[in-house]
Amino acid sequence: MGFERKKIALIGGGQIGQVLAMIASQKELGDIVILDIPAYENPVKGKALDLMEMAPHGDYDANISGTSNYKDIEGADVVIVTAGKPREAGMTREDLLAVNLKIITDVASGVKQYAPKAFCIILTNPLDAMVYAFYKLTGFPRHQVVGMAGALDTARWRAFIAMELGVSVADVAGTVLGGHGPDMVPLPRLTTVGGVPLAEIATKEQIDKLALRTREAGTEIVKLFGKGSAFFSPAWSAATMAESYLKDKKRIIACAALCQGEYGINGLFIGVPCLITAKGLEKIYEIKLTEEENALLQKTIASVKKTTEETKL
Ligand code: A3D
């Protein structure tokens, strides 16, 4: 029995896809295929070659290739989807629904045919609706399909707390629930800094300001860029999820997962704490929420439901 490298298919080789390819190479997660539309096949081939040529300094071994042919993703262990249009200044994530739904339809059909066993991580916005669409269109089981949003929203929450308090981000632990939009729900009550409850070292005003900045973090970056959205932090967040699956790390990561009764939600993908193992999404953890937290959760559920219904799937 020989050792076989894992295979990672990145569908979409734009801003996030290219950074993901670099991180996955450096982490030696496996061989990487970057797939994009035919008109963008040469650029993704070029990016793949550039990464192969970085390997001697990056100290990794991986085969990295670019393509526009789904046949080349055959048998992938992990599929990460970033295919789709990103936001421009002044746009909401929902403004992308029609154009990105067409793209996800195309992607779902290719992945279903060539990588039917892959653990699939979706990033395309509007996230909660696009991961739902991918799940419906492929017919894959729930443990095989998750959306990347909570991992990033939680990273932003932790980063802002560390920046505000002047402490190491490594010591900030917490989570963010709900949809990937301005009504997501950071949970200050359950956030700790080196084991100390956040509320004991930050004022209510500080906490409110940090929660608001987290909810608007994507928009803050879109405004600075003018065109396009964040890509370094989304890429690394998705890589963390893929790594937990590929190495059976059993990380608990906030992911957009299909709730089947958890938190009183049925049939929607929404950000909840998930155990990611070699089985994929192994378990959703339910947190006992206060009345106030629950009211916030109900609001984000309503937004996710509305956008999800617009997919008509
Ligand atoms: P961008 O740099 O435009 O890359 C998207 C790539 O997808 C381009 O190379 C396109 O050619 C390619 N593409 C388009 N249609 C197809 C198709 N049918 N098949 C294969 N590839 C295709 O965008 P980006 O990388 O900055 O962002 C990608 C997506 O992620 C967008 O929808 C963003 O809104 C979304 N995003 C999500 C988050 C979350 O936290 C959920 C964060 C940031 C961006």
C-alpha cells in the first residue's frame, strides 16, 4: 500500500483561489488543481506554474496545475469553490445572487460528475444561499457540504479584539453565529482572552464597537479596495477548514452548515459551531443562548431564509 497525496480542487482561480493555492501548497495539503473558465485557463495555468517555481524557496512538494476542464478534478478529496463575482463598493452580497447562482449551477454539475466524494467548501457570495444551492444541485449529503463564513467572521472578531486590547490574537477565543451578513451574531458573553471573560477586560462601549466592526468588516475592506473584496483572510479561513478534514484535526469551526432542527432551524445553511473531522461535518454544537442572543439569532435566520428562498431551489 503506497502513500498517495490528497487532491484539492480549487474552483475559481481569482483573488481568493490563487492565495488558497499558495497556502495549501505551503501547508502541503496535497496536489492542487485550479479550475477556471476557458477564457481564464491560461492565467490559472500561469499561476500554477509560478507556484511550482516558488516551491524551492517555499519548501513544499506538490503538483500544482491549472485547467478549465472538469475531468482534471476527477477524484478530488476536497473541492473549494470561489467561482463567482465579488462585491464592488456600494453593493450588498445579495446583489450577486442572480449572477453567482448561474455560476454555482455550472460548478455543481461539474463537481457532481467528477468529484462526488469530495468534502466541499463553498465561499461564493451570497454565501448562505450559494452553499444551499450547491447542496441542492449536487444532492450531496449534509456532512459533505459546508460554507466558509463563520471561520472568517470569527477571525475578524478575534483580530479586532486583539487590536483593541493590545493582546496576542492567539489568546482570544470566541465565535460568531448566523448568516454571513451585517446581522451576524458575535457572542461577547462566550468570548475569552487568555481565559478571562471579555466583559471583564473591555467596556460595554468597546464590545459594542468591536461587534459592529466585525459585522461590517467585509464592507470596510470593499470600501478600501473600491473593486473586489477581501481575499487573504477568506483564503486562510477556508484552508483551515480543509486541513481539519484532510488531517482529521477535529477542529471546531463556525461554518455555514445545513441545520436540521439545531437552533430551531430547519433546512437552511447558517453559521453554527461545527466539528470538522475526516468524516466531514461530524457534528453541530448547540449553544444555550440568552433571550437577547436568541433575538439576534432570529433576525439573522430571517435574512438567510429570505435570500435562500430567492434561489427558488
Ligand atoms: P475573483 O477574483 O473575481 O475570482 C473569481 C474567479 O471565479 C474568477 O477567476 C472567475 O473567472 C472565476 N469564475 C467565474 N465563473 C466561473 C465558473 N463558471 N467556473 C469556474 N470559475 C469561474 O473573486 P474573489 O476570488 O475575490 O471572490 C470569489 C467569491 O468569494 C466572490 O463571490 C466573493 O463575493 C466571495 N467571497 C466570500 C467571502 C466569504 O467570507 C464568504 C469573503 C470574500 C469573498
